[in-house]
Amino acid sequence: MRMRLKDTIHFQWYKHLFILFILFCCIKGSVDLTGANFKELVQNSNQATLFLSRFLTPEFSYLPKLLKPLIKTLQMSVLGTTIGVVLALPTSFLATPIVTKNRVISFAFRSLLSIVRTVPNLLLAALMVAIFGVGEATGVITIAIFTFGIVSQLIFQAIETVDYGPIEAADAVGATKLQVAVWAIMPQIMGQIVSYSFYALEINVRASTVLGYVGAGGIGVILNSSLALMKYERVSMIIVMILVVVIAVGKISEKIRSNFV
């Protein structure tokens, strides 16, 4: 069909103008509701220039002092992830009726996992600091609980997609629930367990750098103090180091997970 000239975009300008008017009204309403002051933002542009001039010149001489806290951050992540996965394995089996044969028990464990997953990392870390005090141990506990919640969810969902043949064969010869879990289900999901564990580790390395803001140890404590003292050259150096570590861990995790998927 041949399009008429008046149907082209050049003759639909009033529609586009109406859309622009609606967008303008939405933006204006948002500015009025939030009390945003763009005039003040422009007036403080010199402060932004000063910040960027210092932030974009990392203090490389500060690098040796970052190595120890960075290693502690990695240790927190690895230990917390390991504890979380160890706790997640039995819980994930108990969260599925395929293993328990009891929907009430599975519902109870699924409800527990739902509660754990609803608590944000920073709030969880703040609660752990209030209970156990400041330090790396608190960071490990926070990471372990977070890992427990996310990995349990992923594993019990993987269990529900397994082949029922080996399970039925194990039941037929009188295997116990533990034997069914270990010999009929575990071999089918072992690759996914490894993949999920390294996926959680990758997330935890990123998250652990932020936990220091609430006193959960690691390099986040130094980042927080450097920001508070407005030592932006050090902040820049810390962020560069965190970025390098996160990229390295991500690449290693991706390589290992690709071998098990």
C-alpha cells in the first residue's frame, strides 16, 4: 500500500508535541514534589570540578596499605560463601517434597528461605554488627546468611527439575531419604551446585566491599573513612583495586562455571 504524504512523521508533529508536553509536566511535577533545586546544583559546579580533579588522580603510594584489607575482604567472601553453601545444601533438600515427601516440612523451610532473602545485605550487616559487634567475623556471618538464602533457593529449584527415574529406582529398592538425596539427586545437580557456589562468591566479593560501611570489616572500612576525611585520591585508588579484584574473581568464576554448565 502506498503511504500518503500526510501520514508521514512530518504531518504527525502535533502528536510528538503532545508527548513532549506530557514529559515536561511529569518532570516538572517530580521536581516540585522532591524539592530539587537545579540552580543550587549549577552553583556548586565548582565543588564537582574540585572533586573530580582529586578523584581522577589516584594516590598510588597508598597501594601497599590496601593489600592487607583487600586480602581480608577476599577471605571474608570465601569463608562466608563456603559456610553459606554448606548450610544451604541440607536446607535445599528439606525445602522440596521430592525428598521430604512432606509438604508441611517443605513449606516451613521455604518460608524460612523467603524471610532470609527479603532482608537487604546492608540491613543484615547492621543487625549482625548490633548483635556481634564490629569486625571481620561479623562480615563473614553476614555473607554466610546471604549466601545461605540465595543458594538454597537456587538448589531446591534445581532439585525440582531432576529426572525422576533414579529416584523411583532408589525408592523401589528401599533406599532411605538420605540415600535418595545423596545417590539419586546429588549426581544430577552437582554441576549446578558448583556453578551457584561460584556465582554467589562473585556476588559476595562485590558486596563485601560495601559491608565496611556498617562496621562489618574488610576494605569497605577504609573506603568509608577515606570518604569521611574527603581523601578522594585514596578513594579513587581503593575503587580501582576493588574493580581489579572484582573483574579477576568474575573471570575466574565464569571460567569455572562454564565447565560445569
